[in-house]
Amino acid sequence: MRVWEGQMVVFDPYSGDTHCLDRLGTALMSRLADQGPATAERLRMHLRDFPDLAADLEAGDAPGSVLEELEKLGLVERVDR
């Protein structure tokens, strides 16, 4: 996993796929990599600390929609408790 000019590039050694994440996806993956699992609400609170992401958070269901896309790519896994 590398962060390049504000975007994260993730290589999946199992599939051989490389994913270039947008700023919002990068912020979420960085948080998860640094601090481990979190609820969507905790991630939303974390993202509020990034004023440059305000417009991304206002549009749509962030971080829920971003987490769904990351899950489709196999980069995160939902755990229901």
C-alpha cells in the first residue's frame, strides 16, 4: 500500500489487481490501516477532521457507499455483530 500525492495505490497480491483510490477512499483506508476496524459512524467522525473532504461527505452516503465499493474490490470486509 502506497500513498501518492494524496491518493493511495493498493496492490492485491492474491488477484494481481492494483487499485488507485480517490481522496475519500484513501482517507478511509488510511484510518483502517492505522487504527484497525471501525463502525461506519466512527469512520464518518474521523473524516470530519479533513475539511478538504467536506464536499465529498455532503454528496451521497459517505462513508457507506465508499466502504461498499472497497468491499467489492476485496479491500475491506464487513463484519456484522
